[in-house]
Amino acid sequence: MAIGKVPGASNESELDEEGIFAEINITPLTDIFLVLLIIFMVTSSVIADAGARSGLRVNLPKGATKEVTPGQKDVTVAIGADGKMMVDGKAVDGAELARLFQVAKAKDAGTQIIVHADESTAHGRVVQVMELAKTAGLHRLAISTRKAR
């Protein structure tokens, strides 16, 4: 809040007659709101991206294992309850998945394959994905679970 002389008052007699004025400076308030907006936009995209890396929402089985954080070079394969496989939000079949694993192996032999399989997915489908990774020469495999409570 700013308090000062009335614009155009040149001496004290004019100031006494017209009094003082007060105004609210909203520029700092606007700056704070814009900064908060940017912070919320950045954090919400990070939070949304963390859960949707595979592109398919699955009901993970419960487990009590150590936390594995996917890196930039890791490949996340989501397998739905119907057996449908997705990588980076795109549906893939076995041949396409094998090709993706070969490309990942060519880029980095230490690439980790993370399998997000729905709780009701057939075990054979998960094993098929793991075997495709092994055939491509990728031996770092992980299966996603949710924390047991």
C-alpha cells in the first residue's frame, strides 16, 4: 500500500485541503501469482509423467521390494489385463517389441527393461516380454509392483 501526496499538490496548504491518498500496488501480487502458476504447471507435469511413462494404466500387483526409478534410457513395457502391450503410449506386438529391444541394446547394453503388468495379466505374457528382452541381449529386467500395505 502506498501513501503519499496528492498528485499536483505543490505546497502544504494544498495538501491539507485535499488530504493524502492510498493506493494498492498489485504488481508484486501479480508477480507472486505468476511464479506460483509456473511452479504448479512444472510440478503437475512431472507428477503426471512419472505415472504415465508406459502409456497404459495397469493395476500392479502388491509387493515389498526395493524402489526402481526408470532412467531416460530404460524401456518401460506396460501389459494390460487383456494382454495388450504398450511402449511409450503406443501399442506394440511381439515383433515390434523385439525390434525396440534391439534398438535399445544398440544404443546402450545396460538398458533396463521395466515391465508394468496388470495384476490379472497371464504369467505367460510377462515371461514372453522378458524372453524377448533376453534374446535381444538385455539382461537388466524389473517388474513393477505397488507397495503392500
